[in-house]
Amino acid sequence: MLAANISLQMVKGMTTLYAEAGPKEKLLIIAEYKKALTLYLGSVCPRTSGLQKRGNGKAARFSTTL
């Protein structure tokens, strides 16, 4: 739950920056936004092996365990 709240606050802050930015700055903000969220979420929800198999043998895109 904490990771979700932190992610939400990051989105709110970056959205405010994006809304106030000029056209040239928006591309930089988007790049930083992607880096920040990717690094943060990767640290709190690491993917161990990409696609994981479910009990029925089919590949699952996302793991339900943290």
C-alpha cells in the first residue's frame, strides 16, 4: 500500500511539473518521469524471471506475489 501511495504522489508532482512546462521542457520531464517511476517500482516490485507460469501451465504476464 505504501508503494502505491508513493507512486501516486510521484505522478501528482510530475503532472504538475509537466502542466507548467514549456514545449521543450515537456520531453525532458517525460524522460525523467519514466526513469523515476521505473527505478522506484523496479525496486519495490522486482520481476524475477519475466513471464511466470500459472498453475494451468499458461504464462502469466504479472506475478501476484510481492
